[in-house]
Amino acid sequence: MKKLHICSTAVLAVCTGVGGLFIWSSAALADSDTKACLRMAASGLLEIAEDPTKRFLGKVEEDTARCRGGDKAVKYRNTPWVDWQNYYANGDEQSKSQGDKANTRLGEHIFPDGRGIDGALMDLEYQRIELIKFNLFDQSTYQRFVTDPVRAANTVWDEMKLPPDHPDYMAVGGDGKQLCRGELITHRTLTGICNDLTNPRMGASGMPFARNAQFEETFPRLEKTELTRNRHGGRLGLMKPDPQLLSRKLFTREQTPGNGCNNGLGDANYSTEVNCDYIKAPFFNVLAAFWIQFMTHDWFSHTVEGLNENSLMTVGCDSTEAQDLGCRPGDRAQPSLYAETTEPESFEFEGKRHLKRAYKTTGNQVTAWWDASQIYGYDEVSLHRVARDPNDNAKLLMQDNYLPLLASCVTYSEDCPVQPQWLGQESAAFPDNWNIGLSFYHNLFTREHNAFIDHFRELQNNTPDADSGLRNPSQPDQMIAYKDVDDERLYQAARLVVSAEIAKIHTIEWTTQLLYNEALNKGMNSNWSGLFNQEESRVSQILRRITGKDQSFLGRASAKLAQMLGQSSEAKASASAYSVFASGAGIFGLGSKKPTGHLWWKHDAWDLNNLEEDVNGGTNHFGSPFNFPEEFPSVYRLHALAPDLIEFRTTSDPNKITLKIPVAATVRKGATEEMHKRGLENWGLSMGRQRLGLLQLRNSPLFLQNLPMPHLASETKSLDIIALDILRDRERGVPRFNEFRRQIGLKTLTRFDDFVDHRLDENSSWRKHQEETVQRLRSIYGNHACDASKIISTAQRNPDGSFINDCHGQPDGSVVDNIEDVDNIVGWMAEYTRPHGFAISETQFHIFIVNASRRLFSDRFFTSSFRPEFYSQLGYDWVVNNGPVSECPYPVSELPDGSQACLEPGKVNGHEVAVSPLKRLLIRNIPEIKDELMMVKNAFDPWARDRGEYYDLSWKPRSGAETDPAFSDRP
């Protein structure tokens, strides 16, 4: 193994310098691990691949596996799945090593559990670096990405200029160098322009989706290349295999006869005697399921005002087998919209020809930024649906503390942009696919927006001449007093605050429950606040008190190094090393301070006059403009999370299920009616206590296979949304599952049986369920006699260095599974081998790794512009402290650095933590559920569950919830 020129920040305590200095204690090493650890240390660290066919793949050498995870990690090295999931301490209490434990911070990294966690973080960092290096394919600028060796952090692209017909064209510089300034930089703009000051159009509404897969490997059904022809042999088509057959045979939730489920529609009277069976995830609640839909409405949309192409196409159900399973031949859907469909141009570089873009492209019709555009709007049309309070124009309009309804338009028009299917819903910028969960979150965050305004108004009344923290870029040195902040500036500051809160909730609360283990808890918190700022030592906190700094010493050093590397002209430094050191300091707020001077950096030289270096200087696009890739919506097809029936409860008796309300009764205007009838607090309680569905095959909601679509002019006026998910991926050219994995640096599968979790006992019922699912896969996708002369992929190599051929290691002419044909969503839903506490698959997770980081790295309002000049001092503190510290639901804690914090009264999975942001927000805006939330640590964990010790997944009641019927033996 060659040595890497950087060390992961996870192990800087035990890894320094080029080769790495490792300190071992005999007490820290089990006898069987000692020699393996020493050999691993002597070999140095893995080098980041220069050749994408020689990527890391999440697979380590035997010595590394044994040092980090003992026999278990070694045992499963030969499976296709990542190794770190089998390292010490990456599961529950049982995954920890036995024997002596560390007594010091340094010791924590040397003993087995620490080696396991650090090793996992190192593996994940390697994969993130490789994804950034090999998987950024922008549809407009890819040629420069390939040919420009620098890939600077703040590259300027002509393609990201505003066009001459844009209303702000002249304001940013017209035909010359474009640079956003003035009011365009003080807040998040409606269409997303000017987030990046030198690339005004980046991330704006209407920009094309990028890709995370090579352009040549997109649209495999078109068989444009020899590789795709060899791989699929003419077996693929838009309707091959039949999407509705796949839905009914591989996705349907199997029901107990006589349970009254009624295809997911339950009972008209919402009787509690009916039941819809589903496989439940014990550590994730229904609030979490609807949260992700609330997020995706902010991030991406392929439709224009809820519509695709103005025509209808079949969605399958063309076989007797499919029809016998209940599909409908008369279902129809609108075809996908495309931006470009002409043959793409190509270019040659270093003897290899590359496409400039994919064979077809699609546009992201909303902003790509994390800007709460689903609430505040993303274009002039959506802005018509955002209601402002006429009595206080800085507020959003609420009537009796609920959102008002959309206008009752006779017909849709520019002046009254309400589609017929949206009538009767609450007013929202993004009203499509409305349901009870979206109603809940839109009402909640509208209340939060107004709560912030109320606190700001108090300061305006009580201290009108005090400094608000806000500044005007045209007069950057002039203080803006509270009394001088107008309604529009305050409204936009509130939007910044709400957007940042949402991003924080998603990063450190939703995701850490979605990926419920120690490595991901540390990893996601490092994305936000940095590894070095987590559980900082008392000495470091006291030093911060003396120096007046808000980061630990190592955090400040790491941030400074990251900023230096971001300006490097050397690609490896500006991308790979930058990613590592940014994790040490935290991405959020990176570049928002410019410490200068001697001895503890006494002075912050950040200057609002310095637009490019300071205001915009904390971002890093890694040589490719930011937008979400087409593969990102693909891995967020999470419909299996939703139950068919919601177990409705009331705050007066939370342990009693009073109704079982079909989710189908709470879509479109039904959501609004139910919300107003039963109350935000009761819906929050109900969704907070109920478990969501496990994201696996044979567990998708029945109601979504039979969803009424009265606005479609089809025979059935219904649609199978699960079949539509499969169809959309095919329309938009997402590679099939196995090539998808190879493209993003994961090990290839060779047969359907690889999906089975071989860690399970051969006689376990769950393993037998998996094996039955594999047989269903084989019956649909089939097999063929292989041809070893056909190379099917050049994205990955076999152990002997050869490229993968049609036989996947079997003799020429063998009958092999058509594993290459498996649709992407089918494949990752079939991944039964997952890290502990993962609600999603490792394939989905790897698309998440690169894009979750990039949407923070690229957004200046989360990096160098996270400052009071934009947010206000109140807003800045609000985001940092999850609201006013004075409103903490527990006694406020005094920290050694002299500051105050709102902390949970006990440790959470061994850590001292702040009261989580969503929990604070829920208590602030729905005080009726405060008592219910007092024992909750993460608002996305079922509220009545006893979390147990160290990432326990057990389903058992906490104190006070023993009589809750969800904990009975009844399914």
C-alpha cells in the first residue's frame, strides 16, 4: 500500500505526518489483533486512486479489517458490502470489544472501539474524496472539469453567467465579468441566483440536473455503447421488465387475511379494529417519513407547476401474471419533461473521447439550494402562493395559527396559479403531492418564521437604537439599528434563519436517526460543526473563554488549513485535503471568520467590502458547478417509509390509539381538512409516536399502488406510484443497479443471491424472507448463457486487473443471473446487508455522501456568509443555539468557557448533547406537546420508545408508555 499525503481528521490524535505515527498499547490490543495492527501501521495509509477503475470500494486489507473489527470484520471481507459496518463499536453495545477501556481521549483512539470508529470515519472520508474526484458530471461545464487540472474551489464559469434576457443581467456586470453585489447578496433570492457571487446562475431554478454517473453510462435502455449492449443484450426497454409487474410482485405489502386493510384504504369510519400490515423500523418515526418529502420539495422538481409533458403514456401491466396480481392496464401517466434531446457533442482528452453531456437532460424547476423554497417560492409564479401578513408584512399569513387556503381559482392562470387538484389545500409555494405530513411541516415552520419575527420586534421595541448586526453592502461600515430594519429585510433574514434551521435539523437530527450508529453520528456532526468541536475538553473550553473564540484550537487550525487549501491551484490539495480538514472544523460557518494577528488570533478581518475573498470565499465547488444530479432524486424514492394507516392519538391520552386514519384520506385537500379538524398538536403526536416502514422490498404502501388521480384523463383515473418510480428512473436515464454501484465506487454484485444478508442464521425467518425475494427477482429478470468475451464495464476491475465480463467470474457459457438488468430502485431496496441502524442502503448512502456535503460546501449562506451582517445577531444566535437559550426546557447549563447552553439532562449514546433543534422548535411552536417531548432525545425516534444504551434498536416502551398498544404483541 502506498502512503496517503493526508490523514483523516478522525484520527489526527493518533495519525500525524506523511507516513502516519501510530501509538499502540499492549493493553489496547487483543492478542489476535496485535500483529495485524502493527502491520497495518507499518504499511501506511491508502493512496487516493488516480485511476477510477482502482477505487477503494469500501474494502480493506485483512490486517486492517482485523485491527479495526477482529474476526467478524475479516469474515465478511469477501462480500460485496462495505467493510466498516463490521468494525468494533459500529453497532449496538454488543459490537463493542470486551476487556479494558480507555481512560484518556488519546486512549479512546488506540483501544479497539476507538479504532473501529476511527476506521469507519477514515473509510467514509476516502469514499467522499473519491466521489468528489470521480463523480461530478455537470451538463454544461464537464469538458473544463476534465481538461483543467486545477479544479479550483471558486472556479468561475461563463456558463454560470446570467443571460442577456435576465432582469438582473446588467446589475451583475452584463457582458463583462459578472459579480453580484448590493441587495442581490443580502439574502436568498427568489430564483436562487447570486448565492455564488461570481457564478450568479449556479443552483438557480431551471438549471439542468447534473449526473453522478458517466454520461456514456446513462440511458442504458438506448444501448448507445458497446458496453451497454454487452451488458444488457437487448433485454431492456422503457416497459421491460413491466413496471407494474415489478410493483406487484416485488414491492407489495403482504397482508393478513381479514385484517380490513382494504388495499390501504382501511375503514370509512377510521376504526381501530382494522390493520394494514407493514414491516416497521423500530428507531424511526412517521414524522421522519414526511420530513424527507418536505425536503425534496425544496431541493428538486422535474415538473412545471405539477405537470410533465402534456400527453399520456401507458405504465405497463401488459402480462397475465401482472394483471392477476391486481395491476391496471388502463393506468396512464404524463411522460417526463426533457430539456435537451439532441445527440450530445463530444471531446477528446489524453487519447480518450468523452461526451459533453448525457444523451438527454432534464431541468431542476426549483432552486437547488437549501433555501426553504417550498415555503418561500422559487419563481414569480410560486411567489403568488406565498401569503404575507397584511398587519405585519415581515410575517407569513396565518389564520387562527394555521395557514390560509389557496385561492379558489375557476381555472389555472398566471394571476391565479392553482391547479384543480390543489383546490382546498393550504397556501404553499410548492403545493404538489400535498398530504398530512407536508401540512404539518408547512404550518410548523410558518409558525417558526413568525416566532422569530416576534422576538425581533421585541428587540426593536425594547432596544431600538442597538446594533441589529445587519449591514448594507453598499454601506458596509454603517451600523443598522433595530429601529431601521424594514419589513422586507426582516422577512428575508427570517428566511435565512428558517432555511439554516431546516438544514441543521436534517444534518444532525434526521440523518443521525436515519443512519443510527456512532460513526455516522460523528460524521454528520462533523459536517455541521466539526469533529474537533464535538465534546471538546474542559481545558480547551477554558482557553476559548480566555481568548474569546467560538471554536476549539484544533477546530480553528483545521478551518484555517481548509481555507488555505481551498485557494490552492493543485487539484489534490484543493479537493481531497480540503474535504478532510473541513470535516475537522465543520462545513457550517467555514470561512465566516478571518482571524489575524498574534497569539490567539485577536482580530477578525472578514470584510463585507471584500466580496470575492471574504463574502464568497468560504465555498468550494470542487471544480464543478453545484446542482443536484439526476441520481439524487432516484435514491430518494422512499415511499416504503410511509404507513397505509396513521395511528391517531390525542394529547389528552397519548397512550391510546383512537382512530386509524388512512393516509389516502389525508392527501390534497383531505390533508387540510384533517389538519384543521384534529389539530397540529395531535397530528404531531400521532406521527411522532408511530414507527415508519422499513425501506425494503415487499413493504411499499398499498394505497400508493392504487392512488386516485382524478385530474388525469385516463381510463382508471388511478396510478401505481411504485411503478411510476421505476418508470421515471428509466425515462431519465439512471443506470441499472450494478453499473450504478460500479460508477460510484462500490463493489459489483455477481448474482441475485448476493443480496441476502449472510450474517443471519440460515434458519432465521428474516433470511428465508430474503431468499424468497431473491427467487422473485430471478423469476422476473431471468438469466442467460454468458459470453466471457464481452466486456460489460470499464468502471471497475476484477482482482486480477481485468475488466468485468458477462460471466462475472464463471466459466464461458455458464448460465448467470441477469444481475446487470436490475432496476436501480429494485436493487437498493433489495440490499438486506446494511450497517447497523441504517434505514437506507449503502448504495443510496453513497450518493448521499457526496451530495449532502456539496450542498453545504457550495452554499455561502452556510459558509462564509453565515454572519450577523446577513442573518442579524438574533438570527445568528438563533441558528447556533436552536432558538433563545433562555427558553430551554431544562435548566440552562453553564459551560467552562463562560457561555450558556441548552443541554439534555443526561448523556445520549454516551455523549453530552444540546437539546436537538427540532425538539426545541416543536416545543416553541406547539407547546401542547412539551410534556410528551421532555423524554425524547431525537424528534425522529418514536417518542414512546426506550432508546436503551448505545444505539439500541429494541422496541420497548419508555417510562409512562407501557400501556401504549404499539408495544403489544399485535402487529
